[in-house]
Amino acid sequence: MSKKQRNYDLRELLKPYANKWVALSGDHKEVIAEGNKLKDVASKAKTKDVVFLKVFPSESFYMPGIYEI
């Protein structure tokens, strides 16, 4: 890897966007677009150097995994 990976604390930046989709700038320091649907956020972003993220409420948690039903 040529670029150093960094972990950013996004809690304060993303707090106003709970339950929404956001497009973050490539350096993860700015919210470029927000909306309720990923499709809408992607059309608003209009740049290729973005990261799309679903923001969950701060009192919840998300644990990715594979679950059998």
C-alpha cells in the first residue's frame, strides 16, 4: 500500500446525520452530500473521490456478520 491508512473519529462530524446516507470526501473530513436514499446521495455527490456511508444513531451499534436463520 502506498498510502498510509488512518482511523478517523467521525462521531462529531456524523452526529447530525443519524439514519441517513452520507458521502464523505476522500480524506474523510467533510460531508459532501446527505439523504435518505443512497441513490439520491450518489447523484448529489457528483465526484468520484467519495466514500458512501450509512450513519446509525449514536446509541445503537452495528456488527457486520453472517447470520443463519
